[in-house]
Amino acid sequence: MSISILNGIINAINKKPSLFQGKGAGYNMICAEIQQAAFSTGHPFVYFDGCVHVFTGSHWEQIDEYELKVFVKEAFAKLCGDYVSASKKETVNGLASQMPYTVMSLNV
């Protein structure tokens, strides 16, 4: 997996800490923000063959489960501005579980 692509997506995320104060946003909202950043870089995600893939510019490359968890943790930390909250086990697992549903498409 090209770490530079995932880092580029993280860099494209705009901080929105006010979205996460108080009650907070659901995993689906967070993953949608991450997917928007991915689209803006030209490297969207998609879910097929039971795995999340990212477009490299020439082909779809699979993201393994560990890479996905690290990526969503770092992406959420950038989005909310709170690395401690983004590093919680429940948060990382929840985001990694939600991401395939957020990026599903018919692929037609």
C-alpha cells in the first residue's frame, strides 16, 4: 500500500472540531468526511471482494485491516483535533467497521 496516498488524503482533511464537541458525530458522518477528502485528492475508496480498496491513479489497491485502522485513527485525529479521543479502541474499531459501508457502491 502506498502510504503517500493515505497521507495525502489525511492532509486534505479540513479540521472540524466543533462537529465533535458535546454529543459528537456518528461513525457514518466521520467516514463520509474522510471519503470526501479522498474524492478531493482523486484517490477515492471503494469496497469490493470483501475489502476496502483505494484508487492509486492507475488501479485499485487493497487496504489491509491494520492499515485501515491506522488510517481511520489518523484521519479522525486530524478531523476532530483530538488525538487521544481518536485513539480510543472503540472509536478505531467503530470507524474501521463503518468504512466499508460508507464506501460501498454498485461499481457500474
